[in-house]
Amino acid sequence: MVNSHLAILKKPYLDAILDGRKTIESRFSSTRRYASGLVLPGDKIFLKESSGPVCAIATAAAVENFADLTPDKIAALKQQYNCHIVGSDEYWQSKANSRFGFLVWLKNIELIGPVRIYKRDWRGWVVLTEKENFGLLKAGTSLRLKTSSK
């Protein structure tokens, strides 16, 4: 079963995904978040700019989940994957004390919309459900504009 998600990204990271420089989305936190373990290969991910519209859909090519992270393990993840995550030094410093996280390899990025949705909470990742989907699941493929080869 393919699930759908909404990922909110700051503009520089969203732009890096759209132009192909960023191929892995990372999420780290000090507490276990709801989405951890719920993102699976093949899932659809709607990409939304922070304080902006939903503007693309991607497919999760692969996912890796982490628990019991330490600053040393975070540093090793930075060393191994940052060329695909394109996180700034400040990003990695802010995540150094995270205990949980996941990486999502992105493929089949397609521009859509832009679609404005009404979302007023601080969640940076939302697992979409039939009850909570901001109209994105219903709109789905009718929003596609063009396909990127990234």
C-alpha cells in the first residue's frame, strides 16, 4: 500500500531538491516523531515550501530509520550523506543531539500546482490520512504540471 506524506521544507532545501542537488531528505529530532518508521519505499511525498505552497511530488526510493543516535553517529551520517542532503554546518550542529531520525531517498520529482493549503501547526512532516490530507489526495494527479528527470 502506498502512503502519502506532506514534507515542509525551507526554500533553499526545496530549491535544491527541485534542481537535483538534494536527493535525500533528512529528519532528525531528540524525541521519536510520528512519521518515524511510517515512511516506506514507494510512498508519495508532497513537497511544500515553509510558509508557501505545495509545489512538487516525489516518490520515496529508499528509507533508513535511526534510533539511539549520538553526536558521533550524527557526524558519521553527515560525513556519509551530506553530499546528497546538502545541509549547512548550522543544520548539522542543530541536529547533533538528536536521538531519532530518518533519511528518505527521493526520486521521480514532479512539479505541481502551486497549491495553497490551510496548515497552521508547526509539524514539518505530516502522514496524510483520509481525514487529514489538506485536499491533496483528492486533487492528486490533476495538479501535475511537468515531470523533472531528477
